[in-house]
Amino acid sequence: MSQKDQKEWYDLPRPAAMLRLVEIRNELRKKNLFDTEDPPHSKRTGAVPAEAISQRTFDGSYNDLSCPMMGAAGTRFGRNIPL
């Protein structure tokens, strides 16, 4: 069945629509926000500062504890399409 022949998720019965929404969400998550930093942001290797766990930092670092510099001041915003 081609993409053109598929019904929209809202035209499907509720159980099928819910499954289709999960597929759409997973596809969007897989293709969303590419790292544009050079060199790329690295994953966290050291300990997280205690203040980063209980409050926001002034420069935006540690908003994502698994990648501390993502979203920090002075860093580039990720792209939704590859460069």
C-alpha cells in the first residue's frame, strides 16, 4: 500500500489510530534534531554538579543531564534536517 493510499490516523478506528500515532511519534523522534556542533556534543562522562540537579544553571548547561552542553549559552541549536 503506498503512502497516498493510507488513511490519515484520525480516519482510522481508535485502536488503529493509536497504533499509527505511536508509529508517527517514533519516526519523528528518530529523525529530529541533529547536532550541529563541531566537534559534536559529547555525552556526559563525569559527575553532575549538585546544583544542576536541584535548580537550573545560569548558562543553560545541564538541562539535559545526559548531554550537559546541549542548550547551553553559546552553543548552536540543533537542526531538524541534516546539514
